[in-house]
Amino acid sequence: TKLQQYAMVDAEGNYTAIDGNTVTGLNYDTEYKFVVRYIDSYKYLAGDYSDAITVKTRKLGDVTGDEKVDIVDLVRIKKGLADDPDNAVYDIEPDGGEAGSLVYMRRIILGLVK
């Protein structure tokens, strides 16, 4: 039984409940705040939300998580697309498929995409 509820906190301090524990559709290189609380159950009353934690999403193309977008990321994306083509981490240019992601990544490295 699910006993906790996760929520995202907006800039005004409002909570938006998250269904489950996974969030999709976040923007790259952006900070988000999240909280959790216990929910009502047959045994317990709902608790207050926890203090918020702040997380920052990676920069577009930073698949290694080192805060840089460089040739290492390009190589990792190329290998990732070959090994696991359905993994969204490697699909940085969703409309272009594998070739589109690699071209887009090269453009990021060259500074042609911000």
C-alpha cells in the first residue's frame, strides 16, 4: 500500500501532487523543489509535508553528469544509442532519431545551440 505522497513545489510555494515517484517533462538545466508526506491510511492521519529538497536537471547533452557538454558526452550518446536506442537519456533531439541526436550534440559542442 502506498503510504507516502510526493509533490513538486512551484515558485509561489504551491504543491502539485505527483502520481507515483517519477516525474517526466522537466526542462533541462532547471531547479525543481520536491516534498514528501505520509498520507491518510486506515491506521494513520496524513502528515505535514517534509522540508523541500532542491534538485537541478542536467544540461542538455550532459549524459555523464559532470556539468559539461563535451566530446565524452558525444561518444557516450553514440554508444548509448547503439546499445539502448529506446533510452530517452540518449535521445536529445527527439524528432531526429539517432542521426538527429548526434548532429544536434555536435552543434551543442560547437556552441551553435544554447
